[in-house]
Amino acid sequence: MKCYDISMEIKPTIQVWEDIESKKPKFDTKTFGHVTDTTLTLNAHTGTHIDAPLHMINDADTFESISLERLVRDVKVLHLETAEDGITRDDLEAHTIEKNDFLLLKTKNSDHSSDHFDYAFIYLTEDAANYLIEKEIEGVGIDTLGIERSQEGNPTHRNLFGNDIIIIEGLRLKEIAPGNYFMVAAPLKLIGTEAAPARVLLFDQTLL
């Protein structure tokens, strides 16, 4: 069984949304004799992370509403590297998507690993999100820090959240072939927040 770590490395130079300096993690390391101690300042959306409905809907559920059982499960990796600008309904209709699937979307974003934010990242359009809602999927992850851009009112986030669909952002899928995997997405056990950083692992059960 082969294991793939599809998480971003958390470091002071990590890529953050729109290169906003205040969103970068801070590492305050002090050494006292033989003891080293580091204090972290970390945004909830740092690196690979999972969003909760509160992120885009006022007074919605906070992060602890997402049970761990929903994040440890079978998933499908879809290759959407021909998608330009945004993933559309037509792009998704070319793939087999079934009720209760958890999808990880690999796009051209996976070819970029710079510590600088890419303003032209491939995102999930509103019509594609609505198609996934129609298919009654369980969750969706994408290989960029945001599942949408340039959509007034954030309809992709809001429509997915409104239908209890989990969103994972900041995946690293460059080395991942399309197909079925077992995922362990282990977020920090935060209470009352709208997101949490996560370590996400994929297991290829066909390789022994």
C-alpha cells in the first residue's frame, strides 16, 4: 500500500492568499540551554485546509460540525488538466461521478509550486458546483488555495456549503494519477472556527 502526502509544507515562506503578508505563518523560536520552544502564529486557512460553512455564511456551522468520519474515506481523483480558467459543468460531465463521492480535482494548478500566489488559478465555477450538488456528492477538494475566484457573492462556496458538501483547499496533486484512493484528512481539532489546517494523506490500495 503506497502512501502519498498531498499537503502543503507549512513554513514562513508558504504561499498564502493574494500574497497578503499578515496571512503568512510566524515561527517564533527560542532556545534556553538545551531546550528549544517555538510559538506559531497561524491563519486557519494556512496551506492545505478544510473550510466550514461559517467561512462564507454568517452564523453558519463552525468547524467542529464536520465529523472526522466524513474525512477518512474512499475518494476519487479526477484529472481536469484541460480545464481553462475555470472547471465547468461540461468538464465534469466527462467523468463518472456518483452519489456520495468525495472528489479531488487535479488541474493545471498542480504544475505550479511557487511560494507566490497565482491570481489566474483554475477554480470551480458556479455551474460546476451546482452540477456536483445535483450529483449529491459528499465533498470536493482542489489543488489551489481557493475553490473559486472572481465570482460575486462567492456562489461556489455558498452553494456547496448550503448542501452540506465539504470543501478542501490547497491540495498538492502533481504526483497523483487519476483513480480511486483511501483518504485520511486530519485537521487540527479546532472549536468555533471557520476552517482548520489539515494533513491529508492518500493511500493507493492497489499497490502492495
